[in-house]
Amino acid sequence: MKVLVTGFNGQLGYDVVKELTSRSIECIGVDLQDFDITDRKQTVDFVKNYNPDVIVHCAAYTAVDKAEDDADTCRKVNVDGSENLALAAKEIGAKMLYVSTDYVYGGAGDTPFEVTDPTDPKSVYGKTKLEGEEAVKKHLDNYFIVRTSWVFGINGNNFVKTMLRLGAERDELSVVCDQIGSPTYTPDLARLICDIVMTEKYGTYHGTNENYCSWAEFAEAIMTLGNRKAKIKPIPSSEYPAKAQRPLNSRLSKDCLDRAGIDRLPTWQDALERYIKELGL
Ligand SMILES: NC(=O)c1ccc[n+]([C@@H]2O[C@H](COP(=O)([O-])OP(=O)(O)OC[C@H]3O[C@@H](n4cnc5c(N)ncnc54)[C@H](OP(=O)(O)O)[C@@H]3O)[C@@H](O)[C@H]2O)c1
């Protein structure tokens, strides 16, 4: 098996390549320096030349607030880029896994979303990620979609790194307490992605670490495990205005994994402990 992974310079793509390599699976990690996914010719040429059996598509426009003012670029990357990769996969008969997001849901209520629940994205980023899903579905039968949330990994910036930095600089940090979801550690998600692409169990999945928390609860755990002294002050989202609307409910049900016989991921608490060690703290 040969796998092409996009978004190699980002958090998830980096760890997917690491996981494939540890399984002795031939793979290549690509990013903008190799080709721009928004350029159809470049994309199709590169993919045809490498001729993978599987494309794991982690590249995306992920600047959620910036996207509100830059919808065209965001749509080009998340929709056109994903469609270009799907067309390339179709030409060579490859499977494709598209990484998607909790932002495709509307975020109402307090029960976990099932993969079959209606989508209702509230932000440009969420809308374009959903349109990216649709582009993949339009062209391919052999696709996997994995919706994840609150990603943290060694290669790139994320909430944990920001909290560790601010927690060392300040006595108190205000963090929102009314958005609930699951932090997700990229080595764990990479393991899940590699397990899924080995199968022919095509369709849509949720892939996150187990258990739910608020950002404030997550920040508390980061302070404790990272040995930071800052006190966490829980605040409602209304006191932390942002350009893009975030879902209050980002709970994603993992019943879809149980039904497919795919192992769930460890808890986010367990993942955070391993991440703090990976950071050398
Ligand atoms: N981060 C989260 O909390 C989160 C939550 C839910 C879902 N997701 C999804 O999970 C996936 C991985 O996220 P991540 O955090 O690993 O993202 P990331 O760290 O932002 O990495 C994305 C990578 O894609 C590259 N890229 C952007 N435009 C490109 C283009 N036109 N051609 C080729 N490559 C391009 C970026 O390069 P540049 O940096 O040079 O632009 C970057 O290296 C994405 O699909 C994202 O939507 C993420």
C-alpha cells in the first residue's frame, strides 16, 4: 500500500506520516512546497505521478476567524482543493480520506451529534469544510470522511501551547466555559485514520479522543499537568467576542466507530498527559 498525505507541514498530516512510517507503510507527506491543491493541473499531475492507493487529505484553510473576511481563499482551499484531490483519486482509482470538523454542525442542544444528524454550519470555515465533504462524495464512492474537533499536536500551534505560554506569563486567564467538545491528540487521530483507510468500510465517522469538557476545564487540566500557576477564570462565550461563531455543543458521538468495529481513542485526559511529556515538560 502507498499513501499520499496532504497538510504535512500542519499538525495532523505530520503525525499521519509518522504513524504510517512506524507501520512500515510507504508514504509521502506533501504541502504547499510540493503543489498547491487549488491548482487542478498541479494536483492531478502530482497525484498521478506518485500513484498512491490512498490519499489522506489533511491540508485545509484552518484560520477560522480570518476566514470570515477571506471567504474566497478559504473556499478555494477547502472546497476546490478537496475537489481537485477527489478528481485525482478518481483518475487513478485511489481511496480518499477527507478530514472534516465539528463546525459542520449547528451546535445546538447538549446531546452528542450522530454522523447522520443534519448539518448546519454557522461559519465560513464550517460551510466550506462541509462543501469539501460534498465535493468528495460527488466524485468518489470509495471515500472516508472523519470529523474531528479541538486538535492538538507537536507540529504547529494550538490551544495547549497557547495556554502553556500564557499560563507562565500571567496570574489569571479567562477561558470560555460554555463550549463543550473533545480535545483530540493528533497521534491518536492518526492511528484511527490509518486503521480506517486499511478497511473498505467507506462512509462518515467521528474521530476524537473520549470524554467531553469545556475549554475552561481543558485549560485547568493544562495548568495542572503543565505545572503552570495561572488561575483559570471561566467566562461565557458572550464575554469573548470572536469573528466566527463557534458551536456551543461540539459533542460528537462515537457510536459510528463501534458499529464499524473500529477502536475508540483514549480519553483526552490521557492524551494530554502524553502530549505534555512529548513537549518535554
Ligand atoms: N485544528 C483543529 O482544531 C481542527 C479541528 C477540527 C478539524 N480540523 C481539520 O483537521 C485537518 C488538519 O488540521 P490541522 O490542525 O493539522 O491543520 P494545519 O495545522 O492548519 O495544517 C494545514 C496544512 O495545510 C496546508 N495548506 C493550506 N493551503 C494549502 C494549499 N492550497 N495547498 C497545499 N497545502 C495547503 C497548510 O499550509 P500553510 O500553513 O502554509 O497554509 C498547512 O500546512 C484539517 O482538515 C482541519 O480542517 C482541525
